[in-house]
Amino acid sequence: MPREKSPTTTISRKRTPRKPSAAASVITATFGQFVGPEKRAALIAEAAFFRAEKRGFAPGHEVEDWLAAESEVDAKLLGTVA
């Protein structure tokens, strides 16, 4: 009786964890020196609120407001916008 073929064992390689980019570590270090994550989130929430208020609180733009506010706050915290 012929033997059934068994699958060959494959050697799986473990991937080394990805190192954070230099820019990400600079941003993290910069934010850590001036404001904590809670304060940053509060600033973003406030900026998003004012964006929504300016728009008349029309629904459906919450994520757009948050992302724009996040960019705005991060730019101000990094000193790239006066």
C-alpha cells in the first residue's frame, strides 16, 4: 500500500519588531516635554469642537474635524505654525 504524502515542514522565520522612525521618536519626545497625552487630547477636542461649531454642528464630519484639529494642534505644539 503506498504511503500518503505528508506536508513538508516549513521553517518560519520570526520577524524582528519594527523600530520606530526617527521622526516619530522626535515627535513623541517633543510632546512629552511640553504637554502630556491627556492635555494634547484635550487641546484636540477643543479645536475639533470649534471646527464643528464654525460648521454649525452639521453631522457626519466628526472624524474630519478631529483629524484636522489633531494636525493643527500637533503643528502648534511642534512650533511649525505661528
